[in-house]
Amino acid sequence: MSTSKIKVRIEESCKAHPLFSVGSSVPRTAELEVSPRRLFGFGSLALQNPDVEGRRTPAEAEGLWSSLNELYGVFLEFTANNITASPPAEDLIKLSEYVGVGCGLAALCEQLDLNVNRISRFIVGGTQRRADFEFYSGGNRFFHETKGTTHKKRITGLRKDIKAQKGGTVAYCAANGPEVAASSGSVALYRHTSRNDFASEVIFIDPPTGDQPGAREVRTEDELICVLNYYKNIYALTYRQAPGRRLVNIATWVSQIIGRLREGFEPPTSAPQSLFATPRLTERHREANYAGTILDSRTTIESARKYKDFEEASRNERAPVRFVGLAEDVTSLIRACDWGGLLAYRQVGEQGAKDNANTELLSSGVIIRDIEGEEELEAASRNLFNALHKRFA
């Protein structure tokens, strides 16, 4: 799988956005370099759900991440200047949502020099539609809505949707705070095998923000909530579940911190003695340790029931085999309750990792590495498949 370089277009409406206009003129065009692993890393933000994270089991989290891995890995083709989809009709809507999230947020972080760990899903009660993601920068609160489509003619309708969702977001924040500095949107246009007469691109728009009388100002705790929301989505996948009720796993503890911050309390100054923070496995890369897990669709209960042996599973399961991990430096900061250090954290060497065709490092400390075909992994996967097949087939 190759890397695609697709066009990014920042439209005139973004001129009033306080971040898009820093250091560069608006309107402008740019280029986004996106690999399958990078798209997967940014697309995983769609899996966040602040209402349930901390209560997800590793199996539930792995199911969500594996589903995303399969959609991207099986149905997307990356070529020099395009991303092309070939899914069945029933998978196209979900795939477009994930491509919109992955491409839109990757381009957003690149254009604004934003650490991806600043971005969090925005989910509140009620029936009114609102922007999907929020982030903080320079002490201000921002929102961003992502869309994805393989139909060029649908862009006009998606623009209207973004404008309506922005209106709902601003109205909610005016009543509940903190206030919104700006709320932008992006549309990722990518190809379908039956619609390929255009080039893939990401388009940024920024409808005007209305008045917000009475909205409270941003606090440092608001930004910390966003960052912690990002990491608990990662912990739900990469760390083991606590073996007993007396212990609290790290995803649950982070969720508890967020709840207390939202109630107006200060962040904790020490971790609980009952904290259980044990990774599913660890891997070393470029003198750094990463705690994570392997996504391998061949070693699931479903595959063990479906295929007669490991060879058949390997022939039919097309999703990439990937290691997803988090730098242990991040966990050290959280365990030490070094919240200032966590807010300042940025993984060094993000761009340098691009010289490795199989590995992507995100600024948040996340690593995504394709490991299919490695001898040690294949042996372990075979043994796991055989054990599952014996038990469940």
C-alpha cells in the first residue's frame, strides 16, 4: 500500500478563522500526504464515546478498532494522488464517515500545527445536530465537523449540513459554555471505482459564528478534558482490564478524572494505589517503549468458527495485521499527575517515521505499525487461532 498526496483547499470563508489565517494567506491550497496507517490513526477518533469509555472491555474496544481496520484495509486503495473505495453498497456510508474523519482531521492538524491529542468527540444529549469534534488552542475553544463522500454533486448539500450543525453547536455552547472561538468544517471527496472522473481532495469551510451571550470563558481544565478523552480511547484498546473490583484500570481512572473536572473539581495530584495499568503487550521502536496490542482479524472467535485452519483464514482475511501502541512516556505523565507535562507533550520524530514504509508515529505518542508476515508474529497467531478453533469451532 502506497502513500497518497491529495489536494487540500482552504476556502475564502476560513479567512476569519483565527487559526487558519496564522502565517499563511487565505484562500490557499496545500497538499496532504496520507498513508493507510495515518488515515487509520486519525480515523480512530470516530470511535471515541465519552459516555461509555472507561467501561468498555478490551474485547469491545478491539471489536471497534478491528472493524475500522477492516473497512480501511479491505475497501480502500491508495495511489499517488487519490484514495479510491470499492465497498459493497451497505458499507459505503460508514466508510465515507470514517474517510471524512481521517482525512479531515489529518489535514486540520497539519494546517493548524495541532497535536491530534487535542481533538475529542463532542457528544451531548438532545436531538439537535452538532459538530462532531472539539479542540483547544491558545486558550480558545474550537469545533470541527467532518464529512466524506464519493459523490462530487453532494458537496453542496454537505456544506449546508456543516452550517446547520455549526449553528446547533454555537447555540448549545452559548447556553452551556465555554464559548466557541470558531467552528470549521471539512469535506473529504474521494473516489469510488465507479466514480473516478475527479481527483481526491479535502475542502475546508468556516461559516460565520453567531453571537454567544452569556457563554463562560475557557478554563485550563477544559483543554485537559479534551486531551484525556483522546487517551482513554487508546487505553481501552491497549491496556488490560483490571482483574478484580478492588483495582481500577487506567481507562476507568481517566474517565473518573474527566467526570470530576466537568463537575468543577481540580485534577488529582496523585494516582490511586489501586491503579491497574498493565499493557496487553509492549514493543520498542527508536529507543522508545510502546504499550499496545495487535489487531489481527485471523485470530478472532469469528474467524476460528468460520475457517477450517489458519491457512484458510490467512487467505481470506484481508485486513492489515497491525500493532497499535501508545508511548509509555504518556502513561508516565498521567500516572505522575503531571498535567502540565501532558498538555505540553508532543512525540518527537513524527515526520522522521515516514521513511519507514510500515510505521506511522502520531504527535500524540501513538504508533501504528504493519507487521504482517513477521515470523514470530505468524507463529503466535497460528497458535492462537488453533486454540480458539479447538474451543469454539
